[in-house]
Amino acid sequence: MKTIAFVLLMTLCAATMAAANDAASGNAWEKAALAAQHEAAASAPHSPFATTDCAFPFSTGTGDTLLKYCVTANGNIVQLETPQGAEHVAVGTIGEGYGVCDLNSDTGYFDYAGFGDSGWGPAKLVKQTATSVKIARTTTDGIFTLTQTITEVPGTLPWIKLSMTLKNNSAVARDAFLIRYVDVDADGVAKNNFDTTEDSAFAWNSLGSFAGFGLVVQNVGQGAVVINTLTQFQAAGPDPCNPVFNLHLLTNTDGSLGLEYLVELGKGASTTVNTTYRGM
């Protein structure tokens, strides 16, 4: 009996030591990932308009039906919690936003919150309600205006609707890429799994590793063609004119995701695309 008890004790000690080693390794990896995010953010361009400050907070539901998020003056989502206790964006360097590429001139414009911005003038608040905010922003060369309407949709499975209207202000027809990007750190940690379908991209942690939650970015409706669903090996935002797409499952990666649309704009014309953020 003493021998059996001794064996059981040694087995328990070994399991405890292994778990402690795994935790230490995980903490070291997490610190390295967050440091890499900070380095990438520091090397990105930042205009005087760049911000990660919360300007428009929204919240609906409680517990499993909670959706809580916040939008900057520029139209970036810099905090996103769903369900309660599962934060997916406000971790380390905060990265979320939009990019445009003028395919006529191969000129890129982007605002990725903490990961920098380039080519945009000041944002204008168009309208604010209890459940939505509408923000317009024009590129510094005056060629494009992007108007975003970001709306809270409550319910047992609440979600965020991001309606983006891109207008060509110039006197010639233009083709453009329009990108929505988010650095997801699901469950509040940098290392997640990433994958895509035809019209969505998503990041998650499997049940048992953490709480087992994640975030889906999905195209809805018509108005433009989704030419790519985006997952990246990096947390920082993509080059709007040359995004890097991974066409396979990523695991245990500090990555990011989003959607890229191709829009064809006649002179003075505009096109609207609709993207959603949903918990999973």
C-alpha cells in the first residue's frame, strides 16, 4: 500500500510540475508576442489623428448574451467583449480598422488604430444614437470618402454590423480594394487559431485551452464581391495594396483577420459593403 501511495504521489508531483512548466512557457510566449506587437506598432506611421481612445461605448445583454464594445472617433473598434469575460480586441497593442487601395495609382490608405494610420484627414461625426454611430472620413488627397455606420444588434446572439460606404470623389472611374481588419486576441490572449470560409474569417481558442471563445468577421448582403477572406501570421494590419493571405488553418499563432472587397466606382459613385462581428 505504501508503494502504491508513493507511486501515486510521484505521478501527481510530475503532473503538477509539467503543468507549471507549460504555464511558464505560455507566459513567456505571451510576453514575447505582446513585445512583438509593440515593436510593430512603433515602426508603423502614425498621423496626429491616430487614436485608440474610446469615444462611443455600446453594451447590450448580460452574461452569455453580453456584447460590449467601443468605437474611436475615427471608426475603429478598440474593445470588444462577448460573452461576459471574453475580451477579443483590447489586449496588448490594439489593432482594428480599415484600409483602401486605389488600384488606378496603387496608393494605399489605412487606419489600424494602434498599428498606425496613413492618408486620412480628420474624421467627422455624422450621427450618433443609443445603438449606432455614423462617421465619415476623407483621404488627404480628396479622392475617397469612407462613411461607416457601426450598429449594435442585440439578442441572444448579439452582433455588430459595420456598414462601409466608399465614395469616389474624383472625375474618373476608379477600382479599389476595401479592407476590414482586426487583430483578434481571443479570450484575452495573443495565441489563437485562425481559419476562413468563403465569406468569413474567424479566430478562436479550443475548449479546454482557455474559455473556448472566439470572434467571426463575416460578409453579409450584396453591394460588392468578397475576393478574399483574410488571415495573417502577424498582428499588425495588412498593406491595403498588397495584403498577405494565408489559405490554410493557422494554429497557436498571434495573427489577425479580416475581409477584402473589390469595388468598382464610377466618377462620383459610391458602393456599400456590410461586415459583421459575432462572438463564437
